[in-house]
Amino acid sequence: MRRALLALALGALATAQPKSEITVSGTSFLLDGKPFPYTGLSFFNAVYNTAFNQSAAERRQWLGKFRRYGINVLRIWAQWDSGRGYADVCPTCTFYFPDGKLREPHLARFQQIVADSAAQGMVVELVLFAQESWRANVRLGVPEADRAVAALTRQLMPHRNLTFQIWNEFSERPLDHFKTIKSIDPLRLVSSSPGGSGVLGDRDQNEAYDYLTPHTSRQNAGRHWEIGPRELEYLLKRYRKPVVDDEPARNGTPNFGGPREATDPFDHILQIWQVWQLGAYLTYHHDMIQTGYGTPAVPPHGIPDPEFSPYHRRVFEFIALRDRYLPARP
């Protein structure tokens, strides 16, 4: 009975949500047929964060704040179960049971987030699988992964302000999952992050996906604000589809691919400006989750608040002025 009631509630929610739909045209994103300046924020733990999901009203207030700072896409992970000590990580913080069945309460909460985002004119990118979990041996077998991807694709079909990113920084059977998704929902926009910083993806993947989401080179490669945009420019010219600078170089912990020396907000502002000039897009990465609760970089509520850190606030204030410096693309 509870399962039937949950299914009815999810169906009603999907029916009631605004019909915002993200699509692509050439190298551009569109939302409901109009140019959409895709500007993302890493909020990996959104489904599992108590403060963000305290109530629908609280969640909408946060979404409104993100919008005021120019953020119109949230990058959210289905798997938040690696045990790395990030804010809100836990063994059951994943959409998937080991047999590939979906954890319905997590899915229901995610659908609420997607619906609230649609009402704000926002998009959600869902990362299906994370290399952090894979490397911690938190993995689904082949049939279980196929079952999970198919079930998730079916359940989320009504939500059109949603894109799928198959992997974060990994490439285990990505094109198999791409084919599964497209066989069920041909219009779903699909991408994948094929590897760590500087890994731009192989030809088969880059030709298949609807848009590209590489993790461009970070500080260990040198002047990332110059190197990263050159990598994006190469992809734009070769594949002629939208390209998102996904998890670019960041401030904070040297762990997990972070910088080994001091950084400056203008490092990121320079990179963002050049990304925009190219006609590419970005998802701003940060250190407001990775070191865990009780550390200076992480807000007590675990939400990537644009106003929490003076360092990040400077970057967010620049992002908020995008239309001042770079009018919307035709």
C-alpha cells in the first residue's frame, strides 16, 4: 500500500511541475526554446542534506538565492556513499540498492528538488555514478547497473529540466548506459565526465553525447585559466556541441585533485570570463563540502552558500553579473 501511495504521489508531482525543457541547438543550450546561459554549481549532497530539504519553502529560498548569484543549474550526485568524509556522506546515501533497485525515498526527494528547480527556471544535472564510490569498491554489477539506469530513466521521464551525466571522472561502460537511457527516453540530454582533470574524452564518447562535460586541467598543469579554455575551445571546434567546464580548478584542500599552493579568486574569474567568451559554459566547483563538517571551509549547514566564504563570494558576485558583461547569446 505504501509503495502504491508513493507512486501516486510521485506521479502527481511530475504532472504538477512546470514543463521546463532543456535542449541543445548547435553549441548552445536552450530552455523552452530560448537561449539558456547554463551556469552550474556543485551541490553533490543536495538530496542528502537535511538543511536544504527541511521544507519545500526552505529549499525554494535556497534556490532563489542561487539564482540571484547567477546559478541556474545544480550538479547533484545519485551516489554519495564513498566514505571519503565529505559533508553528508553515508553508506545509504545512494539512489541504488546493491541489486539495482532504486531507493524510493531518495528518488522522491530528488524529484521534489527537480520540480522546485523548474519553478525557478533552473535545471538539474544528475550524476548517476561516481568514481569516488567505485574506488571505494561501492559498485553495482553489470546487470544491477543496467537495471538501475533503466529504472531511473523511466521514473524521471516526466522531468524535462533534467540532464544525465553518466559518470563523474570515470568511464566504466558509459556508452552502454548511454544506449539504455536513449532507448527509453530518446530526448534526454546525456553527458559524462570521462576522467580526472585534463581528460577530455575519447572520440566515441565525445561524438555520442549530447553535450560534453570534461574536467579541464587544474593547478598542477600550470596556468589553468589559460589551459582550461584552450581545452574547451578544442572540443567546441571538433565536436560542435555544447561544452561545460565541469569542476574546473578550485580553492581549498589539496586532496582530491585540489591545489598545492595558494590560489586567488581572480584565477577563477579569469577562467570563467574566457569560458564565456568562447561560448562554452561552466559548473563552479568549490571546497564547501569536501573537508567535512567542523572544518573552516564547510558551512555548518553543508549547503554551498554563495555568501559563506569571502573567497567564493567574490567569484559568485562576478557570475551574477554575467549579463552585464556578456549579453545572452542569440
